[in-house]
Amino acid sequence: MHGQMLFQGRRIMLGQGARSWGMVSPREAGMATMGVFIYLEDVDALVARARREGAEIVQPPHDAGYGRTCTVRDLDGHPWFFTTPPRAA
């Protein structure tokens, strides 16, 4: 699998590793060595969609000091942290 995005006009590509590149998935290794943290508008909607698609919800949406947050694990075992920042008063 492969995904890509733009940040300040620069392309960022994400993809699965391969043993031939000296990489294994967190599921194969038995632990993750990195995670991705993303701010978005609606954590609850994201988790509802992820759940419908069969994602593993590690930590359901909850309120924290830095916003409404959750943790989801992808098919390879990488943790993804999603947060909706608190609204300015």
C-alpha cells in the first residue's frame, strides 16, 4: 500500500516496508517503533468510519487537556494518534 500528501508544497509519501529493504511491520517485530500524530476536525467521525472499515480502535475518543483524542492501529500495526484541538473560547 502507498499513500501520499502535500505539506507546504512538499510531497510526503508513506508506504509499507519490505524485508528486502531491511524493514518489518510492527506486527512482525512485536512492537511499533513510531506512530503518526494528526490533528483533524472531528475525531468521533473518524473513529466511526475507521470502526466501520474494521480498524483496531486502541483507545476510543476521549477528552484530554490538548483536545479530543483517540488511537487507531493500522493493518501493519502502526499506531495513529488523532486529535481534535480544543475550540478557542
